[in-house]
Amino acid sequence: METKIFTDKVKITVKAGDGGDGMNSFKAYKGKPACGPDGGDGGRGGDVAFVGDKDMNDLLPFRFRSKYFAENGERGGTNLCSGKSGKALEIKVPLGTLVRDAESGKIICDVYEDGERVVVLEGGRGGKGNVRFTTATRHAPNFSQKGVKTEAHALVLEMKVIADIGLVGFPNVGKSTLLSKISAARPKIANYHFTTLSPNLGIASYYDKSFAVADIPGLIEGAAEGAGLGHDFLRHIERTRAIVHVVDISGAEGRDPLEDFEKINLELKEYSDKLYSLPMLVACNKCDVYGAEENLKRFKKKFGRKYRIYPITAVSGGGTAELVKAMAELLDTLPPAERIPADEFVYEKENDTDFDIFRDEDGAFVVTGGLVDMLCRNVVLNRPESMAYFQRTLKTRGVIKALVSMGCKEGDTVVFGDTEFDFVP
């Protein structure tokens, strides 16, 4: 028997595209080898976006590919031609997918609607070509700017099924059979525990009203602490507007349906007070089995005042019409489902003035930070005027002073990005 692997939580790595470098070039005509700068700007790197896709049912594709990088921007061209921007990377995910930052656990977005597009990482800016550095006194700048490099980030994708009604209950109580009777869904049905290994979704109708019903894999005692399949799938009813608790009222498997009902309710409460407080209808299934009538009387006597109870026989469809009517009427009284709000979270960009200095194991002074990244983009070390700008910036931003205060002496090695040089105060 082939079993499909259901995947509802994955970790992936994403990276927006780097900005393309600006071009350093000069026009040249026959007999006139240098007629002025004409280097174009580099292209912008591609963004990373998530797009909701109603045709996706789980996150299985992400089990086989975990790294997603957008295209880099192209280098600027001659004759003032800008480089081509990198193509944005659109990652399709099922509706109801939460995108979290893996490090902090904060929610970046909730992809809730079909076709919804959410940009989570922006591509790097392209570098400026040398023509952009011309001034009234500098007519032929012989340098250009590098594009902004982006960083890779780890994300966690967590799928939470979007449904109006969630079917819960012990394994083998008839949830899948009920779903097949009230909708066009065709879940796997068999007479053994844990036939359902993933949430199934169906659309039920009552006259002109339709609503989504999710069959959640069977819970067992201890599910809220991770026992059985429950811990993995309780998240899928966090979005539901109401719950239908399916009970095997026949007690055919030797369990007491009243105890089963209380145990599942306890699991819901321990997992989330919000789940426990959701409106609940009770479907007492297998009413055609011997012993069901007596158990139903006991059940109504104990829980009838608090819950609306509907006797059904899911196999034959008996009583399901009344249950569907009750579902539709209940949903009419409830507010619509809402997306899960995102946390206040953005990937911080380093400030161009920030820097830090430490000594490595070889005794060299290593300068890091946003200031280093900015200067590495803007400075061409073999150009005198560019180096003059580099030295002025180190003095005005306090890098030279900080190095001296740490004991850096003339001739000591200073590491700045990928470059090493001897310190001259």
C-alpha cells in the first residue's frame, strides 16, 4: 500500500539577488580614444516573494529542495546601458501557510488568499556606473560602484489548513466517512486506526451556502503533549470557526463514548484555550450499531444541556442532512475567519556608519560592520582619488581614532573587508 508523505512544516533557506556592479568605461571613437565616461548602472537583484496557490495541498515539494535564490542583477554596460534586473523568485505555497523567521520564530506573513503575493526579501540595489560620479571638477571619474550584496536567511514554513469547520475525535470514529457524505471529498476510508494521515478538506453545501470542512487526523490521549499524530495536526484546527466533535456512540471498540468525548475536549483545552472555546456541535456516529441507543441516552443526559447533539450514521448518510443544516446555521452567527497577524519584524539593514573592531588570532585588527560594506562597494583601491575618499572616510567616521585607542601602531596589519593594509595613522 502506497502512503503519501504529508508535509506541513519545513525549513528552507532563501536569498534575494545581489545588485549588479556599475560599469567603469569611456566612450572611444577613432582618433579620439577617451571622450568621456559612459558606464551604466548595475541591475537590481531579484526579490523573494511567496504566492498563495489554492491547488497546493501541502509542503511536500520543499522536502526535495531547501534553497531558493533569486537572480542577481547584471553588470552595467557601456554607452550608458543599465544592467538587466534579476528576475524575482516567486515561491508558491498552500493557502494558510505561515512564514516565520527561523532564528526568532516571529511571523513574517500569513499567505491566506489564492494569488496573494508577499515580498519577504528585497533584492540588492545595483551599483552606479562611472558616469554617475561626474562633477563640475571631475569630468572623467575612473571608478564605479559595486552592487549591494544580500544575505541568505533561514525561514520556517508552517501550513495551517483554512477551514470553517474542523472534524475532531478519536481514530476510527467515522470522520472521513462523514466528510465523504457531506462533500465531494474522497478521503481514504478503512476500518483501522490512523487511516487518515493528513488533513482532508471538503466543501459542504446547504442550499446557496457553502463552507469548508476539514477532517483532522484522529487524536488520542496525550496528543497535546505530542503523543500519536495529534500534536502534529492540532495546528490545523487553530483557524477553524467551529468544531464538530465526532463520537463513536456505539462503543464498539470497547471504549466508553462519554469518556472519549471528555478526553478529546481535555486535549483541545491543554493545547489551546482558544480551540476549547470554539463553538462545538457533537455528531454521535454509528447509531445503527448494537448498544448505540443506550449510550446515546447516557450521552444526552450528561452533555445535552451544554452541547447540541446530532445522532448520525455516516455510512448510510442517516442524520447528516440535519447536521449540515446545523453547521450552516451556526456559521451564520460567527464572524469570518481571519488571517493570523504578522509580528513587527523586518530584516535589519546595517547602518553605513556602524563599525566594530576586534583582533584576530594573528594579531591583526579586523574592521567589520555596515561602514565596511559601504566602502567596499564604493572604493577602487588602485584609483588615487578613490583611495583619497577611503582615507578621508576612515578619519571622519572615527575608524582611525578607534584603531589607535586599541593600540594599533604604524605598520600593524588592518583587515578591511577582503583587503589587508599596513596601518598609517
